[in-house]
Amino acid sequence: MKRRDLLAFGTAATLPALLPGLAQAQGNWPTQPVRLVVPFAAGGPTDVPARLIADELSKALPQRFVVENRTGAGVVVGSDAVAKAPKDGYTALYTTIAHAALREIFPSLPFDPIKDFTPVALTGVIPMLLMVNKDLPVNSLQELIDLFKKNPGKYDYASTGNGAALHLASELFLKQAGDLKVNHVPYRGSAAAMPDLLNGSVVMMLDVANNAMPFVTRGEVKGLAISSNERLPQLANIPTFNEAGVPGYEAYTWHMVFLPAGTPEPIVNQLNQAINKVMAMDTVKARLSDLTMQTRSDTTPASTAKFLNDEIAKWTEVIRSAGIRAN
């Protein structure tokens, strides 16, 4: 996303009113540009919100926030770069639920996903949509569950990679729906998996809602359930998992900002405040809502850390139960 495409999200002239007191609170930080490391490819579903947020932070604070895409070994290369960066507030990490699974999936990491990072702010969560091949003889989640129960091990489901968020969310569904036996087929992203879902080589896939929505609205696949506690306005006819017969099921991918552990607390708090102000902007909320992100603008470093710890505990149980390990 280029800068000119983001000008509609606000001007520097309006931001002082949106950020009262921030200039007085920030002290001497930042006095140089801040790197926002995204451990995913440019242009992807994590990179686009990161660039929007970085652009608005650049207007809100006296220095630019520059997105740097550092890919490799999943999110390991980019995360490692931040873990080993100076603890001065000039290198931050913008990452996803993948961070919560790192310690359990990878037996050996060059960093500790918990001890080497300070959570700063949760920017939002993105629900997932369960899709099935349009020719599969089911029209509801309960019918799908019944089909899997009657045919253990017969069907295959797709994910965006072993240990990825959509793999974990799928295994959570299969477990909570009655320990259903469905074979996992990992792909290198949803774009690679979708042709096989369309042709029936695999019959089911969970994907983030903004990726799945076009295929559902065009009738190319059937959308059976949304993973949030409330229905999506864009897909109001699709029930939640709770409504459709799997009580207590909830799964999101989420976006979070981290700094290296040991970064001074005033800097952590200043960045948290700035991110919350940006996430509260109507233009930012509207743009991210288009991407089916449910934004957050009231988190603290402490509440963000609690959210992360809860997610780690939740997904660690799923990973161990399903026996998931890195390839």
C-alpha cells in the first residue's frame, strides 16, 4: 500500500486534536525513525494493516515508522531480528497469532518468544470462516459434523501450513466437535489451497474472513460458520460456531506489537498510547473493518500480555493434543 493511497486516513493537521497530551508524554523518544518489522511478505494480510498503522504513527509522532519485511522460517527470522535489537524503542515487531505457537511448535529457537519480548498493544483480531466444497452434501455445520462422524478418516481438510493459525483453529474445531477424524493437508498459503478446495481434492478449509468472503459471496464454496462470538456484518447470514452447534468455539488470528524485552517502560507506554489513539480513528477502523479486522483501541501493555499468555495456553493445549510439530 503506497502512501498516496493512505492520505484519506487523516492529515497531520488533525492529529494533534486526536492525540492530546502525547507530545508532552513522549519525552526524548523518538528522536530517529522507528523500524516496524513485519515477519511476513509485503502486500499480504499482515503487511497491509501494519503499513496503515505505521503511516498514522508517523504523523502522530515526530519520527517516521518504517515497515521492514523480514521473512524466513515462518516468522522466526523477523522475530529474531527484533529480539536481538537494541532495547531503545527503535525496533518493534508487528506479528500475529503465530507468535503464540512458536515455543511449542519449534523445539529449538534462537530466541524465547516470551522472555525476549515486551507486549505493547493488541491492534485487532480477525475471525475465520469455515468453508466447504460447494458439491459436498452438507448445508450446515451440524451436517458437516455428522458427515465426518459417519466417515472417520475419509475426508481431507486444507490449511495454510503446518502449525499455522488456520491449522490450529481447524484442529480446535475437530476436537470440540467430538474428536472428528479428518486428514490435514498443509499448503503454502490459502491461495495455493483454494484450487483444491474448489475442485474437491480437499473438502474443508478455515481461512481468515477477508480471504474467504469473495469465494462465499460468489457461491464458489459454502460458508458454514464464523469463528467470532458475533456474526460478521458482511456475512450476516452465516452463523457463528456457537450458534451452529459447537458451543464455546472461538478462534481468531490477531495482530500485536512487541518491543524487545528490557525496553524502558516509559517508551513502552508511549508507544501503547500512540497505537491506541491511531486505532481509535474512524478512518482506520473503517479501513480495517473492510479487511474484517475487529480493531482494539483500549489495550494496555499489561492487558496485552495477559491476552498473549491466555492465547499461548489455549494453543499449546491444541498443539499437544494434535501432535503438531514443525516440518
